[in-house]
Amino acid sequence: MTSLHAEQLGRARTAAEYAVVIALLDTDLNNAFTRKAELAGAEDRAVFGDGDLAVARAALDDCNDRIALLEKAIDAAGKRRAEAARSEARADITALGDETKARAAVLGERWRGVRLLVERLRQELFEADALARAIATANGLFDAADVTEMKVNLTTTRRAAMAGSRAAAPAGLSRPALQADRLLISFLSPGGTLDPRPTLGAPVERSEGNRLGVRSPKGKFTPGSKPLGERG
């Protein structure tokens, strides 16, 4: 290992920096093994009188020492790299924990906002239902007085108020959130929670004999009170 490698190893702090040093040491180690093979060949030739055997063996011993030193350096760098990686992972987990706590605080604020909006929605529904019941009662009186032109179509009024663009649900929305979103949309949609479809066989239009609280010619009774979803 050269002094440059030792300096780089001493400066390394992160797992990535240790990986760079290890890659350089691996390159030197591969070169050392190549050199060792060459020196082993020179030693063999010197044994048979082709060269200085003592010099060849000394060079081979130096090469083996270098290989051993490089292997120790790589092993030490590998251990430091693993420790650095564990330390970085712990730091990442700690950072994620702090970020998660911050998100939890924001989530709590969001849920409190949802609660306030739901309570406001309930109050609006209560007041809308009271108004719809009052208008339905008046419609019954208009029917009885044969001034049907004064009636108010509750369904038309509600649908006009509910019309408008709607935000698209974001991708990846959880199943409970999707179910809640569908429920909210049902408040706005024709045929939804506040706009029930007429029951099978129910009259679509009222005739003289089908006023509120009066039996129709077919014997069906029209109730005098209607829910928020009254259809006209």
C-alpha cells in the first residue's frame, strides 16, 4: 500500500469514500499478484542458472510482503466501510424518525381540520333539511290550494346548488380514503345519498288525486312529510 493510499484511507469517512479506497487497493493487489507470477518465473529460471537466485527470491519475498500488506489494508478498509454504512443507516433512521414526527404533527392538524369541516357540513345539512321540510309542507299546501305553479322543485334546487367541478382523487389514495371520498361525492351526485331514486312503482308526477296526504285513484297514499332527498 502506498502512502497515497494510506492517506486516502485516513481521510475516508463515508462508506462511499471507503469503497473508492478499496477499489484502488484491489487494483494494486491484482498488479501485485501479476508481479508475483513474474517473479516466481524468474526464481525458477535462476534455480537453473539463469539469473541471480538470491535477488530473485528477495524480490519475491518483497512482493509477498506487499500482497500481505495490501490484503490487511483491504480487510481493514472493508471493516471501516461496514461500520460507516451502519452509522449512515442509523443516521438515516434517526432523520426518518424526526421527519415522521413532523409529519404526524401535520397529520393531526389535517384531521382536526377534517373534523371541523365535517361538523360544519352536518350543521349545513341540518339547516338544509329544515328548509327542505318547510318547503315540502308549503308544496303540499300549494297542491291543496290548486296553485301548483307556486311549488318549488326541491330536486332541481338541490342539483343546481350541487353542480360544479370536482377535484380528482390523487393517485395512491388509501382504500378508507377512497370510500370516504365516494361517500362525499354521493352528497353531490344525482341519485346519491341526498338524491335517492324513486321507489319502483312510485308516481313521477302528482295528479289531482295524488296530492300530499291524499289517496290516489289506485289506492296509494302519498305521505305528508318528506326527507331531504324529496324529488320535487
